[in-house]
Amino acid sequence: MKIRRVITWAVVFVVMLVIIVVTGASVFMLKYSLGPNPWRQDTEGSYRRLFEFYPETRPWVDSLRSINALRDTFVTMPTGERHHALYVWRGSRKTALVLHGWRGCSIDFLFLARMYERDFGYNVVVPDFHAHGQSEGEAIGMGWLDRKDMLHWMQLFKSDTMAVHGVSMGGATTMMMSAEEMPEGVKDVRFVDDCGYTSVWDEFTKEMRDRFGLPQFPLMYTGSLLCKLLYGWSFGEASALRQVARSPYPMLFIHGEEDRFVPTEMAYRLYDAKPSKKELWIVPGTAHALSYKNHTEGYKERVGAFLR
């Protein structure tokens, strides 16, 4: 009896230890992947990095500022949170929504806003996602709940013709939006996904394997459950692939041939899942989120032709 009791307690101890370790690892995983950028509100630093990486944006920004045309706005979302966006309103009947990437902000993607405003004649709105930039929020949503926020921005700035263009997490959000009902009064809407992932589950599984050498079981399951309990969504439901399969709107997929962060094979799966009205551009010799930087003129030509 004494030996049996010792064995029982040993088993209980081991089980409790496993639960503690897995729970702790899951908490770490969520903080690593969903924790906001601690410097997210460093506006000056963001502009400095933008001008260094895309020097052509400086005279454009300076010109807009001189006539008070690059504006900030804060709105209260249906969730009650206060969110921020930059916008340029030139009175056009065409408006583009430009969506930034993971841990980025609206300022980081003004190079794409410049393309739409300067080259294509669009009004441009560049929101800060929940828990990014100057928008409120304590945890990154990886695009899933954000799709509803972006639809709200579309409603606020809607026009006859609209384009939604996102990069990386912004690309995934773009695709996640594309199966939803668009705001009433929008006659033509088109979506551009630049290197977005198939699903949060796929991307997190890949990162756990590549960065930490860990299998998806059990941490993906416990992390997803914890995310559902804390933030209201799970890794499995946050699927751009499923949304794209239901999308009736035209979509252009752009992906770097040498993308290792969001593997290029995801672009083929997404393109195959889209039923119709689709185009695919695999950009040669290009890593993650560098298609515009490495092939600026070709990028403009591809996007411009798709919009036309």
C-alpha cells in the first residue's frame, strides 16, 4: 500500500509538473506572438525608419504636410476602443485602405499610400491595427478580429470604388475581410494580398518549428485554447484560406519567391483556394515583404493593371 501511494503521488507530481510547464510555455508563446511592440507609439522613430528605407516618401510627406493634407483621425470602434488612422482625402471617388504588418504601424506603410495617392489618384486611409501604433489594445489579433475593424474603416471612408491592400499580417487581414459583406454603396472593391499567411495556425506552427524546434502538440492546442479564453478567438478559426475560398471579389496575390517567414507555398494554396477573379505574381529573388522595395516599377504596373 505504501509503495502504491508513493507511485500515485509521483504520477500526480509528474502530471502537475507537465501542466505547469505546458501552461507556462503557452503563456510565453502568446506574449511572444501577440505582445505589442513596446515602441509602437514612437512616431518620430517610425518616420525616421520610413524615410531611411523609402527616401522617396519624404518629399511626398513634406508636401502633404505643407497643405495639411496628411491627417490623423481617431474613431471609437464598435468594441469601444479608440483607434487611429492616417489619411489623405483628395476628393476622389476611389479610396484605398492600406494595411500594415505584424508589430508595425500606419507610418511604416506610407510608401504604399504614396503609390495609391500619387500614381493611381486614390484617397488613402492607413489605420493602426488594434494594439498597434496609436490604437488601443493589449494583444495583437493577427487579423482575425481586425477584419471587423477594417470593415468599420471602410464604412467611414467609403466611396464608389475601393481597394484593400495589405502586407504580411495586413495581407492576411485583407483576405479575411474578403468573404464579409462590404459596406452598402461600394460599387467596386478589389483586394491585394502581399505575402499574407494561410492561417494563424499554419504560421505559428511554422514559427514554433523553425525558431524553437518545437512540434505543434501540445503547445499549439493549449496556446489556442488560452487565446480563446483571453481574447475571444482561436488559432484555428483565424483562417485566410477559408475566407478566400468564400470570397466573390477580385484578388491579386503577391508573394516573394524567397520568402522564408511566410513560406511562398502558402501563396499557391491561397490562389488555388480562390474560386475566380484572381491573379498571382510570384516576385523573383525577393524575401518577405520586400516586393515593392525590390521591384518598385513592376509592383506599380502589376497593381495598377489589376485595379484597372
